[in-house]
Amino acid sequence: MMQFSEEKPIWRQIYELIAMRVLSGEWAEGERVVSVREMATSVGVNPNTVMRSYERLEADGIIFNRRGIGFFVSEGAKEHIRQLERQKFMDEELPKLRERLQLLGLTIDVGVKE
């Protein structure tokens, strides 16, 4: 069972779990994703909640559905997630980090690893 945070909707946390599995290489591009029911059982939520996550992942081009067969990781999904996560970091986390560093009188050189 997955421990959910109250800070984000459950469907969003499942979305992020799947995205991290793809980004880490645990789920390869072209590989079949566990079914909605299997995921719901493994994380302990209603299948409708998981379906909402899958629909958003599909809309974002991270997974795709083969009717009657299931969901699969899209080609290019890993790089797409990396780009989304970089942008999220730059928009949400980096400004907070900069503010905290400034308050503490610290500096840091930040570079992008290619």
C-alpha cells in the first residue's frame, strides 16, 4: 500500500509514481504498464482514481492505450518526463531554494547535466 500525502490529490501522486518509474528506467519505453485494477489494488485506492491518473498520463504523452490490450509507455516518454520535471523544478522549487540560500548567505553554482 502506498502512503499518500494530504498535500496533493491521490491521482496526482499516482501519476508521479508512474512517471518516476519511467524516468528511473524501471518501466521501459514500449513496455506494458500494469492494469488500472492491478495498480488500484497495489496502492489501495479505487480504480477510478487510478484511471484518472492514466488518462492524464495519456494526455501528456507518457503512456498510450492499445484498445483491449492495455496501456504502454510511449516512445520518448523518459525524455518528455525529464523536460516536464526540469520545468517544474525551475518554476516551483528553484525560486524557494534561491530565497533560502539568500536568507542563509549561501551561494551555489547550478549547471545542467546533459
